[in-house]
Amino acid sequence: PKAAVVGRVQDFLVMGDLTDIDASTRPYRLRWSALNNPSGTWVTDRGELSDFRDLDPKYGRITGIVGGRFGIVFQERAIWRMVFVGSPLVFNFEQVSIDRGCPAPDSVVTIGFSTYFLSQDGFYVTDGSSVEAISTRRSSEWFIREADQSQYDRTQGALHWPKQAIVWSFISALGPDR
């Protein structure tokens, strides 16, 4: 499959927002490789533990996959926890939030067990169980006012290790010199 979003969850390669094997576009579908075999055939095989899952399409396309002791999957308007449970389900999906999602795939930044991201109304952090705002109402309002809403999905996040900070860049509504 071809995917816009790729991540590693435990011993699986996981893809989302994909053009599936049958060449149809499924922006809300996740597909994962066979256990420890990302170069395998990518077909559903219960013995190899490879499979797929369609998330609720009303929450938009998949915009991020973060691995660790469990996966965190971002849709534009929802967040899911992806927990390995073994055969026959392989993964269980638990909804973390339907109030927040991530419309900007490159805004996701993970440090340890915390994942920071841009949502529709500001910046947030999740540990895969809960979601908390990291920006004040004032700074969120400033960002929403300053950012070009038609280019919101192009916001990018990065770690700045020397300053121990996360930095986000965005396209300003007030022009490129802003």
C-alpha cells in the first residue's frame, strides 16, 4: 500500500491515509504489517497478524501515527489509542478524544511518553489516555488569528534540544514577511 502517514507500533509497521492494495483511496484506514515483517505481502493474514482497520470516517483522514508501548493514531478530529491484544483482533482501538484531533500531520512532536500537536483550536499534549491544552486561551487566539486557515495543515513542529523547547512554524495570514 501507499500511505501519507507511517509509524512503528511495537513490532509492526503501521500505515494510514492510504491507497490500499486494491488501489482505492481510504483516508481513514489503518493497515499494519505482519509481526516483524514490514516487507511482507501486506494482506490480511491472522497467522502473521497483518490486518487493517477502518476508523470512523466522520473524524476525517488519518494525520499521525505515534508508536511506543501502544500506538496513538490521530485523525483530523479524533485521537485513538492502538493497543496490541494478539490474535484474532491484533489491535484494540480505544477512543482518546473526539473533541480534539490533528489537522496538521507535521505538527506532531513526541518527547518520551508525551505527544504534542496542533488541534483545531490550539496546541495540546496527549499521553495516549488524556488530552490537555498547553497553550493559554490568549496564545491560542493569537495563533488562530495569525495563521492562514487555508494553510493550517502545513504547520510543522520540531524539537529544539539546546533550548529544551518545541518550535512550530506556520504560514501567516498576514503574508510571508510576518
